[in-house]
Amino acid sequence: MIALAPLLAAATTMTPLPDPALAQARELLGKTILVDGHNDLAWAVRQSLDAPGDVFAYDLRRRTSGDTDLARLRAGGVGAQFWSVYVPGDPEYAARGYARTQLEQIDIARRIIARYPDDLEAAGSADEIERAWKRGRIASLLGMEGGHAIENSLGALRAYYDLGVRYMTLTHNVTTRWADSCNDKARHRGLTPFGEEVVREMNRLGMLVDLSHAAPATMEDAIRVSEAPVLFTHSNARAVADVPRNVPDGLLKTLPKNGGVVMVTFVAGFVSKDVYDVVRPAQREARARTKGVKDRRERERIENEVLGGLKIPPVGIDHVVRHIEHIRTVAGVDHIGIGGDYDGNKLWPVGLEDVSTYPNLFAALIRRGWSEADLRKLAGENVLRAFRQAEEVSKRLRATRPPSAAKID
């Protein structure tokens, strides 16, 4: 009789076999720039329970309580990051002034970048992204999330650009006086004339137009008006997951002419309609129950109470792959990128739980036969190309067009 116990003990201590696809993915991300379109670290720092807004206390040299720190960014192969400087469109923030909060968020992000000069380097152009990456640093750019923060002022828009903002999401979850959001009541059937002027001024500045969170009519109007490529910095394909935040096929088909890029997000509720249908009502309940609650710990307790008992349908890397491959089929391989949205949500596909996990996604694509050339486009080449095109448009327009003086009556 064979003694099984020693064999079983040996089996449990065996080193896992090397994964050739994962090794290839890591090698690839070591020699090409992975540009992620959206990370909410600045908001995570602002909302920290222990030291809200304290860039020094929220130490990225250690493992943080969120999705992002320096070690995990390095493990994920991140070469360039658009740090979101998000401002909620809620009445609470309208009352204190969107612009005030926006300036505070820009300040937090800039202080984060300055705090880690050996790892992060501020960048404001495609060339600066490449220079920072060649020096071994993660190129760091700012992206505004929500056009409500310009408070209907093109002067404010220009000031934000001067502070380092290189894209603006036209809407977040609220419809503005000039653009419809996908998560709010439509009032304008897309962009108003002033909204179109916002897009034109962004083109003149060289600020990328981000259409994540926008209503389809707003997306359509912006693509029609924009002379530069647009971005969807954290969106997926609506044909794969029919949720309002995702991009319809009709809009995907317009990207080859515009040159724009859809940067696929990993947020479980945008990856899977089944997850969205479970989570969305609970999020509404959590918002209703936390309305007026100012204590952050109490808000967190209520949110965990509401969301903690949910039975979340399983979501994995294959779900994200379906979105990527659908966008490749409809828009073309030159129009896809990555926009994880880490630190902006709590539910992630298995295998994509934080910023260290990008190689897992690329390994999955390698197993499906993706070429290195196409993987490099997905990783960052498409976004860098779109950025350079926007810079060329800006150079031409600045030579021929003065700053817009348009106002809302």
C-alpha cells in the first residue's frame, strides 16, 4: 500500500509552474508605455478616514488601504497615469463652490506627484510622457472628471489647463447647463451651443475631450464638433454590457474618422450588466441613507451595511476581454486603451483587483493570440497617438483663433 500523506504534503509545497503568457505580458509592459486613463487616488486621499486630505499620512511607499501605491504601480507595469481630479456634482459641493473643490483636488494630485520624485514625474504632453518613462518614472497627468467644475466659465477652463489638466470629462453624473449626462435627466438633447464652444476651446487649448459619463447625444455632438480625437477614459461597450455608462456601437463606429480611443474600465458594474442590476439599486439606497451624514466613518458604515450583503454575480478577466475584443471588432484596434478607474470603486473582476494586476489582462489576451504590435497599441500607443494629434490641432488653432469669450446668458 502506498503512503499518500507524504505525497500530498509534497504536492502542497510545490512551486507553481511558470506561466509563459504572464511572463510575456510582464516583459511587454517593461518595454512599452502602459497609459492608464483614470485613477481616483486623489479622491481616496481626500476621503481617507484616518487623515483626510493628508498626502503625507497616505503614504504610497507603504501598502495603502486602497487600490494604489508605488509598489503595486510598479508591479502592474504602469508607465503613465492620468490621475483623476474628481469633484462630485452633488448639491453639497455646488453650495461650497465646485471650483473651490476642484482647485483642492488639483492641489492634492500635484502634491502627491511632487512627494515621490523618484517614482512619479509630472507630464503635460506626449513627449513628456515618453521622457519620464525613459527616466524610469511614471508619467503623471491630471484629468478633470465633470464639466460642472468650470462653473460655466471658459476662463476657468483655461486656468485649469494652466494648472496641468490635460483632459476634462464633459459630464459626470449630473447634467450641466450645457451638456447631458448619461446618469441624469437629459435637458439639451446633447450639447448646447455653449457646450459646443467648450469643446472648441478644449481643442484650441490641447485639452482632450473625455466622453465617459456623457449621454449618447452628448457623445455624438462632441465627436461631430471636435477637431481632435476624443477619449472615453473609463468606459466599455454597451453591446456587451447594456448599462448607461457604456458606449453604443453607433458611436464606436465613428471613432476611426475622429481618431478617438475607448479606454476600457474594470469596474464590475460596467463590465457586467448582471452586476450593474444588483449594485445600482443598492448604491441609490446608500446615497439616500447617507444624505446629510457628514461623518465619514458613519457614511462608510452605512455604505458597507447596504452593499455588504449583496450577492454579486461572478465577474472575471474574460468579461473585460469581451469588451476589448468587441471594441476592436467595431472600432478597430487603433481605438482601444485601458482606463481601470482604480480607487473610484469597490467591486473588481477576479484577477483585476488593483493596479498591480494589468499583466493578468495582457496575459489573457496573449493566450487569445493577440500580437505584440496590437498589445502595444492597447497599452498606450493609441492614446499617445491621439494626444499628439490633439497637440497638433491645438498648435494650428492657437495660431488662428483667439481664446473664446463665449458665455451662458
